[in-house]
Amino acid sequence: MKNNIPATFLLTLIVVGVLMGLYFLPPMSVGGKPLRKVDLLADIRPDVEEEVCDSDTIVLPPPVKPIFVDTCKTGITCIEDYSDSTMRGMKHFYEALSQVKTMKRPVRIAYFGDSFIEADIFTADLRERLQQEFGGCGVGYVPVTSSISGYRPTVRHTFGGWSSHSSNDSVGFDKMQQDISGHYFYPREGAYVQLKGQHKYASRLDTCEISTFYFLNKGFAAVRSKVNNAAEGELHEEVGTGGMQAVSVKGRIGQVRWSVEQADSATFYGVAMDGRQGISLDNFSVRGSSGLHLRSIPLRTLRDFQRLRPYDLIVIQYGLNVATERGVKYDNYKKGMLTVIEHLKTAFPETGILLVSVGDREYKNENGELRTMPGVRNLIRYQQSIAADSHIAFWNMYEAMGGQGSIVDMIEQKMANLDYTHINFKGGKHLAGILFETLMYGKEQYEKRKAYEEE
């Protein structure tokens, strides 16, 4: 019998040799799919680490920090800030509030509006809440005379001996002479204005720390201040500069009386009662105004106020005298308000601006049912568009009030008048509380954003 063992052994060696040789073949593929490499010694072959490029040769991008997301908690109608790189929304005001204890002057707010805020309705309570939170005292700026002085509970305002001029005057009003409030006054013999702090309506108004008298002086003026019924008082003699001037007295002031003893060529504007620090809020209400009158205030006058009485926030709230029952388009009004805002931006280059929408206003439809005027809701859309296009902040008061039918609800709670348009002082207190909480939440969110971005 023939022995086949040597042949079998040889064949085995040949097969093993061929299979081992396949390891050295280059990578191959069939139909675009790579074939697996043949390696009989894979289980005993030592692992070879893949070569990794030195980390210095590849610059990795920095880790991306998630964008901070502002939120609006349930129950609050938040302020919508449309500011661009110029930051003309709420930033400056929130920054000022964060530095209120170190500033050498009050954080000031100029609140422009129509009859909705007349007699310090709404603004009185907003002022009080802000002063309770951040300090400050006094009622702020008050024009020399006022037709509604007897209805304003936040200051006892008396005056005499003046020729008064208002932007509401049908004839004889010189726009170039007006101050920031839309007034100017000429003194006659014995002209005086007196402010006395009050405590019955709101706190922090009975006494203040600084009283200032504002006037435009071209010649020589002598005015006397008497604090708390002082016998002689203090005489302030001022040589005219051609621009607006201000004289002040300081101390614990419960009452101040300013009288004009000589005025060769002077136009007088108003008196302020403020604290040295904290919050000061000036009410600039003009009955029947649409807000367009603001663009007629001379730029130099507004700049003078910013120099002598700088503001950190300007609030613009109009619309009662603009909205109509069936108003659909307010394009001309939008165009006018855009020029107003640009005018204010130019005069107050670092001041934040907040546009507050018109509130709810009712009318009776053809069925005799009370409904929100369609023109009101249309106007609010335009007002929001005005804020967006001018890159300022916007607050929807209509929505914050409760929207459709909210003025009726306020009437039932004795917070609004039966004209279904105006709020009363109780309603002002209610809405001021809502805006105050909104401002505080906005400040909190701003500070969170700032801290997050500085990490």
C-alpha cells in the first residue's frame, strides 16, 4: 500500500504558506466593497496603536456656549426690547438701577402721556413703588402753573403772578419757547410758585432733599427761595447765559416757595422736588395729545434738560386721542411717531426709551354690546411696529390689563371711569403695580443675562 502522508504534509505546508502570503497582499475590493484582510496570526500578533497626529498640529475650535434665552414667566406681560447695537431699549435704565446707590444723582424717568396719566394718576404709584425699592423722595418736576393743580394729590401746588402758555393753547403759543412739559411762563410783579410735600396719597412725598427752579435767562434774574416758611430765605442772582439755567436749595424740604424779584429777560419753566439719590419720576401729561407735539420741542431745549436734569429712561404712552372705532390704518401716525422718537434719541443720546401701548377702550356695537374698539387693537399693532422699527422697547398695556373687556372689569371694581376709557387713582395703583413687577422681572433677567455672558 502506498504511503500518502508525506504528500498530505507537503500540501498542508503549501496551503498554510499561501494563506500566510495573502496577508502581504495590498487591500482589495470587489464591486466597491473592501475585502477582509487574511491574517492567520491575528490572534497572536501584538496590537499596533494607530498613529495620532500631535495635538499642536490641529487647532480645535473653542467650545460653543449656548445662547442665553430670555423667558417670560406666566402671569406677566413682559417688555419686548427691540434695541439694536445702539442699545436704546431698557439696558441703560437697568444699568442705572444697579448703580443707584453709588450715583451722585437720582435715576430719572421722564414719563410722557395724555390724560391717562393726568394729575399723576398711575405715575404717582409707579413712583412710590420705585422709590420704596431703590430710595429717593419728592414728586419730581412740576410746571410753574397747572390747570389741574387742585386735583393732583401728590403735591400741594400754589402759584400767582404768571402769564401762562401751554401747547394746548389755540392761539398765542410760541413753540420755540416751550420746555420739556410743553409750557412756558412769564413773570409779572409778585410772581411766585410754591410746592408742599404731601403724605396722604403716597409715601416719600412729604419731604425731599433738593428743590430746583428751571428758567431760560438772557439778561439778569434774581429769584428767592424760602424753605419751610423761612422768614428771609435765600436770594439767587444769576447772570444770563442765553441757555437754560437752574438754581437749587438743599436740606430737609417739606415746603418750598420760589419768587421772582427781578427778571430782565427770562422765561420760566418749572420747579422740582427730588432726593439726592434714588428714583425721580417726572409726569409730563398733556391732555388731548397724540404725542406728536413732542417733535416740536426745540432740540436745544431738550438738550438743556439732559444737561441739567439727565434722564435714564423716557416712557412714551399715547393713543387715547388717536384710536377710533373703526380705525384700520395709522400709517401717518406711525410716520410722525418715528420722527418723535428720532428727535428724542438725538436730544438724549444715552437714554433708554420705552413705548407703552394704549389701554383697553370700549364702545357699543350695533347690537348695543360693549366691545373693545377694533381701532384700539389695530393701533396697538402699529405701536409695536413703531417700537420695532425705531429699535426701542415696547410694553403692551392692553394685554397687561387683561385684553378684551378689561376696562369693563375695572369699572366693576371701581378702578375706571364710566367713559370706558380712563382709569382712576385706584386703577392707576393697580396698573402701576403690574408695570413695576414687569420692570423688576426685566431687570432680573437682564442681570442674569449679563452675568451669564461674563462667565
